[in-house]
Amino acid sequence: MIKLNLSLFLIFVATAIFAQSGSSSPYSGGGLGERNFNGTEANRHMGGLDVFTDSIHANLNNPASYGFLKLTTYSVGVNYRNNSLSSTSDSYNADTASLDYLAVSIPAGIFGFSFGILPYSSVGYRLEGISGSENSEILNRYEGTGGINQTYISVGLPLTKFLAIGASINYNFGTLFYRSGQFLENIDNGTFLTNQSSLSGLSYLFSAQAIIPIKKRYKLQGMFSFQPEAPLNSRNNRIFYTQSISTESISDFVEVDLSSSGLDKTLLDISETYRTGLGFGKDKKWFLGVQRNLTKSANFTNDFFKRENIRYRDSQKWSVGGFFIPNYASFTNFWKRVVYRFGFHTEQMSLIVNNIPLTETGISFGVGLPLGGLSNVNVGLEISQRGQKESGLLQETLIGFRVGLSLNDVWFIKRKYN
């Protein structure tokens, strides 16, 4: 009971930690923000594969995997990311650091379950530009912050030795805040417009996982998951105000009456998503898998905060990755027991900006370093690129350093002797 209470305490405290923005991308201003990968660092180091499942690691994006879990697992992941942005005329860097997930996963006899908190999406950008004539220049500023977090509970149930099904229920909550402002040359007061949406709602995820033994030590793994479209309730407000550049004092504060136009309360949708994966490997030696994610985001709309230069399409992502262990049973050589992970992903993103469809391509590497017992720390590097320098867009080169802890314990084991 002490362990469980401590786990619940850590998860609720983490809500405050997730309030920070995990993005520094101007493209996070579209949709619900920049979509985060909701799996563990070990899965991310393999290009984002959810298809691989074993008995000692949590697989947060695949609830069916808990049907095969044998040890209680505490999972926490953090990241530091550098974003190098460049256009045809300028470039700059931005750094972010955030918590990726905090979860507890527990085998409970005939089923396994997990609960935790993780960021679903993040918004974080600030852009400035000068317009107007030489005699009267105007400084335009655009900002966005916030994001959506998820608290979840998942259950996985083994139907046979080789097949399990699972489901997750997620409570989504968060705030999306956007502000635009203009400063006229030689005028102290600037004019600002803010749009803020407070979001909440439930979403669901269903999955099936098969692990089929071939001969003695080889295994074929397959996974399918489905996340149906889920509505989020959005409570909105819009404010105009002027602010002094020198003293930062606010004047002429006006809150817009949104109820007359029906925009005080709107609905935003989490898009329907399908994931299909297949992999093959030798037990405790190597694994190679491929996965396709399809998100039906073409019909996404935001009636309250519309971006004239952004449209949406269905998103499709392909991931290839795996791992290799030289000798998991070695007692004399630490590095032979290390798990070496690798991955590649390419994505047709959901955003179309200035009539240009966005894509992202990246590679990842990681190592799983054994700790005491069956616990481990997963350390890895991810490098990806998206966007382009032409047509008024920015090209982003992202370098992410990610660390995940997987700490294992044994619960609910019936004693044979008193």
C-alpha cells in the first residue's frame, strides 16, 4: 500500500511539471499543437515502434502489452531538445527540456494494468517580423504556449499464451494560448489580441498484441491498435488590450463577448488513429520491426482560432527499428549486456502550411544500460528534420537527448512458506 500511495502521489505532483512547454516549433501553432510520441524512450530509440513487447518493460502506447508483463515497472522519461530553425535569410536556435512520461505498470495475475501521466501535445513558439514603410515600421509578434496532457489507466488481458488484448481510457486536459501583437514605430503602446482555450475530455485506445514462438528462441510479433475520434470540450475567451513597451502597464482592456457568436464553447477533435506493426527476432538477442501509423486528421477544424495559412491532411508515419544484445548473460563484460537500439522514421505530417505539405524524417540511436536486478536506464539521441526554407517556411533540425528509467519490482507474489 505504501508503494501504491507513493506512485499516485508522484503522478499527481507531475501534473505541475507538465505545465511547461515541450515545444519550440512555430509549426506547433497548428491543430492541437505538436503531437508528442506517447511511448517510452526505449520505444522511441527504435524509431517509435510500439510492436515490440517483453515481460519487463512498459509499452505505454500499446495497452495489450500489459497482458504479457511479469514485473511491476516504474517508468519515467525526460528529454532535452535543441531546435535549429533557418529561413532563406536568417537562423536561430531554441532549447527545451521537459518530462516525457511518468507511469506505473503492474501485473496482477490474470491481467496487467498501468496508470500514469504524459503530454499529448505541446505549443511553444514566438515569431517577430517588421512590416510597413520606411517612415512607419510595424513590429508584428506572434506567440503560442500550452498543450494537452493525458492521465490514463490501461488494462491488458492475455487471451492465450500468444495473444493479448487491451484498452486505455485517457482524461485529456490543458490550455492552448495564442497572442498576436503590433508595435508602431515611435509609439509607446502596442496592441494585443489573445485567444485562449481550456480543453478537457476523454479519449480511448484499443489494441491487440500477438507473440508467436518459432522454433525455440525466435519470435514473431504483431500489433494492431485503434484510437477512435474523441471530442474535447473547449471553453474559450478572447481579449483585446494595449500595453506600454516601457512600463508594461496594460490599458484599454476589452474582453470579447463570444457567447453571441457561439464561440464561447466549442468542440475540438482528437483524430482517429490506426497503428499496425510487425517484427521478428531472437529472444534476448535481436529484434527488427516495421510499423505504420495512420491518423485521419484531414477533417480537423478549430472554429474559434482559425489560421488562414494552415490546412490539414491525413498523417502517415512509417517506422523501422530494432535492437541487438551481444550477450545478455555475460558476467564479465558489462557492455555485452547492454541493449543497442536503432531506428528510422519518415512522416507525412498533418499540416499544410502556405500550401506546402510538411514532412519529417529522422534517425535515432540508444543504449539500454542494465542496473541492479532487471532494471535499466535507456539513453539515446534522436536527429530529425522537417519543413523547408522556401515559400515563407522554416526548416527545423531537431537534436533530442532522451533518458528513460525503467525500475522493476515484484508485487502480488503469493508466499509458499510462512
